[in-house]
Amino acid sequence: MAISASKPATAPQIDDTTLRGFIGYTMKRAYMVVRNDMHRVLAEHDLRVTTFSALCIIAENSDLTQTQLAGALKIERSSVVVVVDELEGRELISRNRVEGDRRTYALRITLKGRRLFERIVEEAKQHENALLSDLSDAERETLFGLLKRVENSAS
Amino acid sequence: MAISASKPATAPQIDDTTLRGFIGYTMKRAYMVVRNDMHRVLAEHDLRVTTFSALCIIAENSDLTQTQLAGALKIERSSVVVVVDELEGRELISRNRVEGDRRTYALRITLKGRRLFERIVEEAKQHENALLSDLSDAERETLFGLLKRVENSAS
DNA sequence: TTTAATAGTTCTGTAACATAACAGTTCGCA
DNA sequence: TGCGAACTGTTATGTTACAGAACTATTAAA
């Protein structure tokens, strides 16, 4: 069946009312904006989001194991290997043998790693501040709080 | 350098203070919870998130083109083809020829499509309600509002 | 009327993981 | 004290969910 098209001069606005009713849709949209921004910051340092997240976790949890890192990042141990390989290859962290358990490594950030970590945190904070400049401090707190409560309602 | 490990009996809690300072990290965590829940609902109907989103958009925007759909879903036209193929193959939507422009299709939901659409919306709403049961109506509104403002601060 | 732009399509590539199977090591306990 | 179970890291392979480039058919613009 052919439709006769009355060509609209104005860009026809698409309705997404139903999808807007779902928190997942709105959350994904907002998340993509934030994620793309972070992506841009990290790309300049040749880092992916998960790699940087790993660096953060190692920075404030010295001598943790790869399995612990996997748990913290909520990814599989096999995926951690790639991330840790990358960080170690760039001398941002080190794998240290553990006396008493020859299976595990103790991951530790290097001086070079800590310098990069601190620099990127600074940059990312600035970007985030610019991105959230519409929101007051109170609103940011509210947003963080609500998101955490959603996260903790996992089945 | 080997680390001597004093084996902790309690599961050592991993610190993610720095990452928690970033909205992207907390948002991703919350989003994953919501997304996994939606994923479970849709899996029972053999649908992926984007495919269902497309069905929603077509349901309330009759006779839109694939390019418009791509714009609405923020994905490439080449990706839309796969999604529309899937929906058409399952007879949930139809591609209709347009009189006056033989390049484009007018996408329209079928009766079967609308029935499935309405059923899934119902189910998804219930799941979402259960998931957000910790939040009051006012808090949900606040969350939606803040997320939309973040989304609209895209550069 | 030639040229440019647009819609849909196909093919190939990529990112960011998961899954399964494996070796080395340590633990539980009979 | 020895042996199977459990655990750590690793490799190889598969999956998901797209993007990008190049193509055809069609329409619009110069």
C-alpha cells in the first residue's frame, strides 16, 4: 500500500513518549552523553574507560589481586588480564609476586601511573564540572543519591 | 618484590572513592541494573533493547522513514536496516512504498506488532515499578528530570 | 541536463566484553 | 599425608551491538 507523502518543510519531530516512560531509556541517553565526554578525555591519553577505571581501583587499593579487581569492575577475570596487561605494558602498574601464594599477583600502581592517574582525574573533573554546570551542587548530590539507590535495588 | 600476605578472613572491601566521584561511574552502575532487568523482560519475547525501542518509535510515529528512525534511536542508518529487517520478518511492522519518493519506506506497525508492543509495555512497566519500589513518585520524577537535564547538556 | 544529494543496503571492521578449557597452585579433610 | 576439589591467572574463541565506507536507485539542484 503506497502512502502519499506531503513533504514537510520543517523537520518532523519524532515522538518518544512511551520510551520516555522507561527509566532505562532516559538513563541510557544521559549516560551516553557523560560517557562520550569521558571517552574524549581518556582518548587523549590513549586509555579506554575500563582501563582507567582499573587504574583508579589499583591506585586506592594497593596490592589487590586480579580477581578482586574483576569483582570491583564487575567484569570477568579473563577480561582483567587484557586490562592489566595494557597497564603493565605502559608501566602504569606492576604485577608483584606474593609470598605464600604463588598463584596470585599483588597489583600496585607505579609512580608514573600515579602521576597520570592524578592528572586525568583533574582533567575529568573539569570536564564533568562543565558538563553538569546546569545542576547545582545540591542537585548533583540528589542525582548521585538516587542513582546509587537504583543501583542497590538489583535483584 | 614479593609481598607477604596476611590472609584476611573477611572479604576485603574494595575502595572506589575516586570513581564514585565521577557521575559516569555511578550512572553506568545504575544503568546496568536497569538495563539487565529490561533485558530479561525482552528476552522472553526474543527482542533486543534496540529492536523494542524501534518498535515503540514506529508505534507512535506511523509512516516514518528509516532515516528518521535512525535519528530517533541515535544509531546509523545501516544499523537500522538490521533492526527493521528483524521487525518486518516477524511481521510486527511493515515497509510501505511511498508515492512520490521511491527511495523511502513508510514504516508502520502491524496489528500483531501493536499487540506485542502493548503487552511488553505492560510487563516492562511492572518490572520497572518493582525495581524502583524504593523510590517515591516524587523521587522518580526528580530522577527523570535530572537525567534529562544531563542529557541536554551535550556539547 | 549534468551534478549533487539522499534513502536504503551490503560488506567489513571494531570495541568491549563473555565463555570454556587449561595449567599451576593451594586447601580441605579422610 | 595424600588426593581430589577449589582457586588464580591465562589463552583461545565467540558474541553483541553497533560504526564506517562503498554501492545502487532515486530525487533535487545548478
